[in-house]
Amino acid sequence: MNDDMKSLRELLPKAEWSRREFAVTTLAAGFALAVQPVSAETITTDTQGLTAGEVKIPVADGEIPAYRAMPDQGGPFPVTLVVQEIFGVHEHIKDLCRRLAKLGHFAVAPEMYARQGDVSKITNIGELIGKVVSKVPDAQVMSDLDAAVAYAKASGKGNVEKLGITGFCWGGRVVWLYSAHNPNVKAGVAWYGRLVGPSTEMTPKHPVDAAANLHAPVLGLYGGADEGIPIESIEKMRAALKEAGKTGEIIVYPDTPHGFNADYRPTYRKAAADDGWKRMLAWFKRYGAA
């Protein structure tokens, strides 16, 4: 660990939450129990030519586990934050990091629920949301992503001048919010993230509320048959982007469900997933995140 890395915690902003014992100190192996059985279509990307595995990221009140993958030669590489689905950083999110690393990115997925609980062992989705996910404040998420960027920079292998962010499901919503939070983000790509919702202490704003504050162009990838994200909310987001004069685009795949990129689940739709992946890479390249 170099001197920059040792001093990372001192450079981070003071936490707005009290120091506590972290509920998750290491990443789960395999897939979350809530998504069993795993589909035969699951994609597995090898680590040949990569440096990949679990790392610890210093944060304001301790450290959180994360998965990091990058080419094993060269660098520094464009930094891509990969924000987890509602199921945490499990095998699918790790594989997405490896796919990006194969394309020359420093991809890092911090465990966003580290303080609140381990969702990988919970089988019931309602319990998962009630006991863990609903207790994660947006302020914590923004701070932890800032810490992941600082970690990438301090490693000497991440070029944060080319900072991108992508996220899926729960993380898709976070992409919009973080692109409004961090002025250094060059481009964001949100996969089927919620766009509207009630304002609460934990989630004071949603993407439609943050549209006017976006610092970076954001591409949204959504399913036309997503029961949790109605077309009406997508149209509200499009209108908010237009009114704010912000660069953004939302692609809607007809007759496509939520989670269409999740190749380990029945919702996987290969054509939409492949098209979305190509669009994501082109978006990053177009706006300086690759």
C-alpha cells in the first residue's frame, strides 16, 4: 500500500453517520440466495489477462469490501463504477466488472450495503428490502462511491479523468443520482433504475428530481414491460431532461421485462442485453469515459 492509499481515509469527507461495526466485511461467493436457481444461460468471464478480485476500500467510517477488475498490464485505465443490483455485489456484478476489464477498464463495484446487512443469505425479496435495502441512505451511497473513485486514483492504475458509472436495477437509480452528485463524472449508463418515488429521509431525491443537476450525459436503458417502472415515469424523466437542457437519452426495449441484462435470471433477454451493452460502450467512448 503506497502513501497515497494510507492517507485516503484522512482525505475523505467526515461521515454523516456514526461509526459502527460493519455488517459485511467480505463479499459473498456465488449468487444471492434470493435469485436461485441460476439460469443455464449465465455468462462467466474468465480472469485471463486480468488482475481481478476482492479489495478493501477506505471510507469515512472504516472500510468496505469491493470487487475490482482491470487489465494486468499497462494503465492507468478509465475508471468505471459498477453499482450493484438490489441483490448486492454477487457473482453477476463481479462478472460485469471482468467484462469491462477485458475491454480496458478499471471496473470497481463497492458493496453498498456493508453497514446495513448481508443480502446474499436472504431468500425472501420482501425481507431483503425491509431489513437491509430500505435502511441504506443515499448520502452513504454517494460518499462510498466517492471513496471508490479516490481508491482507484490512489492505486495508480485508475485514470479518474475518464470516470464513468453504470448500474443495474437498484444501481440504475444510483447512476442518475451520482451523475448529479459528482462533477467529475464524464458519462453514466443506467440499466432499468427507478426514476420517480416518494421523498424520504433515506431517499430525499429521485432521478426525476435530480435531472436539472446532472453534470454528465446519462443513457437510460429500460424495458417496455417492466412492471415496476411504468412508461409514464420514463416520459416524466424525458421531459425533465428536456426542460433542464441536459444531455440524456432513454432507450425503451418493447415487450422487455425488468432485469433484461441479468443473464442468470429468467428475465434475461439476450438481444436487448447485447444492444444495451454496445450502446453503453459507445456512450462511454463518445463522452470521454473510455
